[in-house]
Amino acid sequence: MVDHSYLANKALWDDYFFSSIAPHLVDVYDRDQKITAEELARRVFFGTEQFPNRRIVPYHEGLTGTSLGDLFGDDDAALERAEVMASHLLVKGPFNVNSTSVDAWRALFSSLRGKAVATLGLEESLEPNGPIRPESSDGAMVSAASVANGEAYEGSPADPIEVEQWTSWRSLTDAEVNSLAEAMVRQVKARGPFLSLSEFVNRRLDGSDRELSVKGALQAALDDPDVSINEGFRGPVRSFSEEEVSRMNPAFPEALEGPVAYGSSAYVDQADILRSLGAQLTPRGDTFVIRAYGDSLDQNGAVRARAWCEAVVQRVPEYLEATGERADPAHRKQAELVSEANRNFGRRFRIVQFRWLSAEEV
């Protein structure tokens, strides 16, 4: 038996990323927007436009118009050129999934507040050119579909007949966001540290703890009894009974636990949240705050002066030795490095901010 979902998550979250540098092959809404992937890249790197994936931003170091053009073509070197292109891209505002700060998780989920959802009403959807309009709410937006058919929906209904739960999109309240952030921290402490994004998304292949083997960290947080986001879906009317499960004779009965209304637009699962936030998640950070202390002693060993400083440093794509005969390009894999300095110390850090601290700040 193969767990296709587990393997797909492993491949997609760890082995690929989607830059959104792709050709636009058709007109959109009767507007001429046909452009090549190269033209799209040039507009972003040397113009004022953004990538379709707004979380991906250009990193211009060492890139010229000529070298950018060399990255596009249809020959056998296309795969290597894709890796070169990746070394010129950064993620804007990445979030470390190993965070154990409730405030940090709350800020992440709250970033969906007021976001617009493309909406095509049920009646308008029957028209040949029904208008798609943006809809937003005061809460945090969670949508399972690219285009919703209704307005924002708050709460989780216990009655499966209610029509709006199948056509709308979910709006989370502040209380729901807060409880989810707290549950998320509990899951990180129980499962972490996550060494890759697929470890965060996937269930744990750990036979010693069945709780970790059923679902990923985010889904487990959503299913936490203290999180009311899906509370209405947990009743007996909306889940399999023990008798129904026994008749199915499943190899892994725990997989059938939980609500059966996963298709409801009002039900929130981890895929719905990852749809909006997945592009900014990372299992490790590249920006660090470093503090240092120094003092001056007299001939008797007494402290004459003290000083404290703080630096914010950021890891960048270039290796430490990026010029010279034994330089390694930024896209070169660790196992292929030529420079001994690069093998030992890896990529460069640049100082983003520096300041002296007073004793009261330490």
C-alpha cells in the first residue's frame, strides 16, 4: 500500500518550488497579456513589475540583461539554468515553522485578515461572462477554491443542509486565530524540530506514537479540542460512527476519524491554510540577531569599561569565496563545491543592521 499523499508532499514541498516565472500563453479577460517567460522575468528584474507569486522577489547580485537572457532556451541545459535562476530569487518575509512563539503564529495567521477572495455568485455563474468580483471580510480569509461562489462565512455549522457552507469561503475571528496559534505551538513542541517542509506538512512515520502518525502538525492543531474553528463539524451527525467504521474494515481506522464534510467551504483543513501561506514557510531562518559583549580591565583585573552591541545578519546566496580561480557559483550544490572555504563555511552573511546597546537593553 502506497501513501500517495505523503510521497507527493515529500516531492512538492522539499524538491520543488514555484517561482511563477512562466509564459502567459492566453489572453486573460479579453486583455492582451501574452508574454514569454523571459519577458516576464525582465519586467521584474529590470522593471517595476512583480512576479505572479508575490512572495518571490528578485535578487540582482551578479545578474545582467545578457546573463538573464542566457537562462532561457529549450536545450538540454534547461534544468541547470533553472537552478541558476533560483539563486537569483529570494522569499519575502519567510516564516520559520519551528517557531514556538504564539505571537509569531498569531501574526502569520492574522496576515490573512482582509484579504480579497475572487467570487463568482451562483446566479452570475450561469451567465456566459459572469463577473468575478473581489470579496473581503473583517476576519482572516481561508478559501479552498480559486473562485468562491458566495460571501464570507463565520463559524462552523452543525447542520449539513445549510446551503451557504458549501458555496462560501471561511472568515476566521480573532478568537479562532488566537486558539489556533496556541495549538500550533503545542504541536511544534511535540513534533519539532522540522528539518524540512514536508516534515511539517506530513504525518510522522512513527509507530511508537499513533497520534503523530495520523496527520500533520497544522491539521492536528486545527483538530485540537481547544480550537473551535471546525467545532460544528465534530458532532455525531457529521462523522462516521464506530459501527460504520467497523463495516468498512479499514487497515488504518484512525484515518476515518474526524468530520466527513471535508468538501464544505466552511470546513478548514491544513491544505486551505497552506494554499495562502505555503509560499512563505521555511524550516530554517536566514536572518539572525547576534549580540556581543566586551570589557576593558585595568592592571588589577577590575572592569574599567563595558560595551554591548547588536547586529542583524542575513545569509545570502553567494558562497564565502565567490571570486577567483576556486570560486563556486551560488547555484552549485554542497557536494560539488570546489573551494575548501566554501565547504567549511558555506554562504556569506551580510550585516543588515548594527547598533550599540545600553546596559538597560541587555
